[in-house]
Amino acid sequence: MKPSRRMMLLAYRLGRNRLFSTRMLIMLPILLLFIPGMAWGFADPNIQLPDNQIPENATETMFLASIGIVFAGTMAAVLIAHDGISKDRLSGVLEVRLTQPMERWRQSMVLVLGHWMSIAIPVILMITLSMILVGYRSDMWISLTDALVFNVAAMLILLWYTVFGLLASSVAKEQGSAIAFSIGLWFLFTLLWVLFTTLLAALNGVAVGDTQDQSYLVFEGRLDLLSPNGVYHHLLETRIDGVERGVTNLISYLAAVVWTVAPLYLFQKRVNRLVP
Amino acid sequence: MSGEVAMQFSSVGFRYQIPNPKWYNPFQKRQGPGISHIDLTVLKGKIVGLVGTNGAGKTTLLRIISGVLPLSEGEISKDGEILSKEALRSMVGFMPEQVRWSGQQTVRNTITEFALLRGCSIQSAVDILSVVGLKNRADTSLQSLSQGMRQRLSLGVALLGAPDVLVLDEPFNGLDPVAMDAFKRLLRSLAASGIGIVISSHHLTELGHLVDTLALLHQGQLLAQGTTETLQSKLGFEDITELILDRTMSDDLLTMLDVLESEEIENGHRYILQSSDPKLLQLLVEEKHQIFTWRVVPPTLIELLCSATGLDRTSIGMDVEHSNMIPLRNLGGEEE
């Protein structure tokens, strides 16, 4: 059997184990509530949003509902991956794995692909369900291209957070540190980033919080390139008309490539140097 | 030492990086304890026993042999060819000390997973379960396994891919005497099939009966390697004789002998002598002694270790703080 096939088989087995784990069973209702639940809510024809915003099409509704992926999807990715290495390190299984002749970069890819698969499958299903719910409730159906972009962007943000979780797991010597590191990173990008953005904007003399102020939107848009959640939203915005945040589609794509390659490279380097 | 060489270690060394925070660099590290200048030969079909105190460097050496830790000095070769880390990993099967296999996954799934990692066929992995006596437990979940069964599974994983060298770190831990006996028989049969085995254990009695050669490690350095007889001769051990006589020996005779122990026992007297000189027998007969027991006692592993290290029996087991550091000597780097 070719090494690449062995790698994919191992990733599949790991993904399957994680997908049917108790942890996933606990997270599924949360994902259901946040992803299709939010889509259902935002698809309400009588919805009242701040600034009297009204979603004009299914893509915009799904854009609003993407907050469910940012909150619950990424959290689930981190929770799935945070003990990907530290658990094996504690039990001694890591030592056995590291003595196997499969190259370390392949072993690192098994970990990434397996964990990613386990969270990507339910999220894809829920995004699809969300699209159906939006179409059913508002009678506005998302185009195939937009649906594809939504799914690809969601897969990317889940990949990034999966790698963050695994990186934390590879650094931490025990479970507590691994979860603190992973959740800390999730907390920073998901909740603290707004504070960070407004603080920096204020220091730069930009009208903080004024969503009509173009200079604030551009500042925020550019700073968002430094956050995985921000890049995720930039990717979604490539399919929404009338969004001007100072970031072109090309820059959004490039940022997505950087956010994909850099953590993967770091993780692969980390696994190469890993000792039990 | 004769036989076909499975693996040769020349001047192998490794030192751990330990935290050495400074105000200008909180993540700074420096060289810590480890092992140095290890020359070791593993022969096909032979069992090498690694003996040393806690922190002597046994696990570090085993991790180097199995390709987990990188070499910072020296080389590992086979037939004169230096082995890369990947080549080393495919030649060596490693059983670490106490792997706590856990989870819902079955034994069959676990060994299959490792067969994929190792690149060997899934059928051969399932066959190995018979070798280690887990065939009837193939569909048992890992969390239901006893400690002995976990050890067997670890051995099964180490045997995947027919390794040339099997490396076992404290394999007898947690095994009951019956399981230990079965384990030893299994190891002997594996050695008989041509696998070179390196084994580290604190069960010195068990190890003494199992190994062909011994390697004495202390403070990260290999003090000696060879058969028990070679080591006895290298370390200047003379045979020790246990003697039980009907009465005490005469003073003339006692002055001629090096008596290590002497005690009165029921119906006689017991002596431990540092000699097995046959002339002694003649002298005892001349003095009309009745000899109940005449037994040549080989030195135990502890005695060999004490002799090699120069430490006494009490301090060798307890002096961990001292023994887990490489002695102060020039290792070509900064010293601790």
C-alpha cells in the first residue's frame, strides 16, 4: 500500500473515531442550535436587525447566520483537537507512534485531516440544512456558487482552528494546558478581537464603533486580515454586493492561503521535533 | 562476543535541553542530563540486558535506539552502513514502559492502525495477536484490558513489521509471576527466531535469567558490556562460595581464607567465602569436617553494578539526585 493511501486511511479511521465520540455527541446539539438555528432565525421575514438592516437575499441571510460557525463551529473544532497529541503523550501511546517508520510530516497530516474531517462533516451537513431552511422560510434560495463559497470558507476556518488546537496539544504537556491554550486562542479571535480592533482604531483617531464611518470600516477590514475569523468573513464578503472594507477579493484569498499554510507548516515542524 | 551484528552503536550521545530562563530570554535552554559515548553491540538472536539505577540513562538510550530521540553525537550502523532515523525506525520495534491503552477502540482496530503506520499488512498484524496471546481478546475494547494484556498489546505493536531489533523498556512492570514467565518464554522464542533484543528492567533476578549479555549503565555512560562471566572477570570478581559445615573451622584455616560472612546455624556453621579454591576442600577433609553444602555463588546483578560504579548497595539505589546527572567531564560543550 502506498504511503499516501496509508495516510488517508489512518486519517479516515481517526476522523471516524472522533466523529462518533461522546464529545461529538455533546457538541452536536450546540452546533444544531447555533448553525441551522441561527439560519432559521435570520430567515424570519419579520426580523428586526440593528440599523434596520434587512437581508435582501439568501446569501446575506447565510452571511448573518455564519456567526454560528464562528462561535460554535470553531469552538467545536478546538474541543475536538485540543487533546489530539497531549492525550497520547500522557498515556504513552505517543511514544509508540513516534517510533513508527511513517514520516513525521505524514503523521502530522493524519492528525490534521482526521480531526478536521470529524468536525467538517457535521458542519457541512448543518450548513446544507441551514440553506434549505433559509430557502424554505424566506423563499430565497442561495446560488450554487455562493453555497460552494460558504462551504469552502467554513471548511477553511474549521481547518485553521483544528490546527490551532493540535498545535496547543503538541506544546502542552497535559490536558489542562492544552485546553487553556486552545480556548484562549479561540477567545482571543472570537471575542477579544473586537476590543483589540476598537482599541487600535481609537489610538489611530478613527471614529470607533461608527459603522457608517468608512475609515473605521477600512481600518477594521484590514485588521481583520490578522484574525482567522476576519479572513473567514472577508471570504464570505466576496459574494456580497456593496461591501467596501478596503480589502480586495485577491487579498482575501491570499490571506486565506497564508492562514492555511503558516499554521500547517508550524504544526508539521512541531511534530518533526516532537519528543514524548 | 560472536554472532551476526544486528546493530552497532558507536559513541552515541544525547543530552536533554532543560529550561534556563534569563530575564532577556525566558525561553532559554541549556544542556541537561543525558547519555554520552555509548558503544553498544546488539547481536542477532541475543538478548542484551540494560542495568542501571534510576536516572542512569536506560530509557534515554532505548529511545535513541528506537529513533524517538535524535543523536547529538555518534552513529548507529548495520553492516558498516550508517542508519538514518527512518531506517532505524523500520528496523526497531519499541515497547515503552507502561503504555496505558484506553478508549472504546478494540484491540484489533488498534493493532491494525499501527500496522498502517508501520506499513505492514493488516493480516500480519492480526496474526501477531496470536503470537502475544491476544487472539481471543481481539474484539475487546482497550479500556477492558488488564495491565498484563496491555503489556502484551504493546509487545504485539512492537513486533509489527518483523523488526530486526526489539527494544523493551521495563516489560515486566505490572505482570504477575505467571504472566512474567509466559512473557520470558515468548522473548526467548523471539530471540531464537533471530531477533536481537535490548531489554531494560529493574527486575534484576528475572533479567539475570533471561539475558545473554549485560550492559551496565551509570550516570549516562556505559560502564561495561558482556556476558555475566566476562563482566565478573572484567570487574575483578572472584567466585563466592557458600559453605555449610558441621562445626566452625579452626583458626589456622580461617586465617588462610577471606571470610565474608559467618553465622551459626542449626546443626552446623555457614560461611560465605571469597574463594572457590579446590585446595580448601582438601584442607577441610584433613580436619575431618562434615560438609553439608558447597555452592559456588555467582555475583548478583546488584553486586556487579555496585562493583562497576564503586557505590555501595545502600547508596546505589537511593542516590538518584547524584546519578541522574552526567559526571563532570569535558563533553565538548558547556558543563553543569
